[in-house]
Amino acid sequence: MIINEVNEMSNRDFMLEAYNEMLLTVRDINNDKVSPLVGAVLVRDGEIISRAHRCQTRDGHHAEQTLLDDLNPSATFNDNDALYVTLEPCIPEARSEKEIACSKRIVEARIKKVYIGMLDPNPEIYHKGVDYLLEHGVTVAFFDADITEKIKAE
């Protein structure tokens, strides 16, 4: 009897992949404050189609910005796509006028499901990124608690 093994990754696997991507973060060079480590993984039909980390392509670029604007600028997304990001996406009120907030980028890209590793401890953003996504029809879920603790420890 031959058994065909299916190598399907689970939500937990994608969470861990986002965590590992986060560890590749490059620190902002033109910033007096310490920038957070952030990783993002885009999944379609159970497979990773793209991944990014903060400052991967340019100084100051958030992981979502890199993933959506730099690495996949002409991509179209569908209901089977999910974004796994280690830190709550920023909101319009927290970015300069010339920068599009990551939560807005996600909505405009029409990504319908986002898994978040941890809420942003910045009081200007804390839970507001989640609220923004929910208000715009995006389903939000959170990483497993033990992975969130790993993220916080970094």
C-alpha cells in the first residue's frame, strides 16, 4: 500500500516562519530610537508565497510595506490569502502624511485574514491596528501564546 504524504504547513508553522523572518530584521540606520523586529509571511492555499522583514529592502520600511509594495507590487490577493505578521500593523494616525499605514496597505491589497503575533506596545497604536482591520472587513486572529512570548522576548 502506498501512502501519499501531504506536506501541509499549519497555522502554527506559518507563525513560526514569521517569527524566524522577524529575526532577520535590519535596524533602521536613520533613527534615534530602537526600531522593533518585525517579520511578515504571506500564505496562499497553504503555501508561503512571500516573506519580508523590517528594513529588508529599504531603511525604515515596515515588513508589510516591504512585502506588499516592494516584493509584490502588482500582485492581486484573494480570499485564500492570509498574512502572518509578528507585530500589530500600524495605523494612519501613527505614520507621517507621506507614508501609508500598514493596516491601510493590507485593506487596500484586499487581504482578508491577518494573524498577529503581538499587539503594538506603542500607546498610539495599541489595539488600533486590530480595530482598523476589523472595521474594514479583515478577519484577525492571534499567534499561539508561546510564540507571542518568543516575539516579546526579542
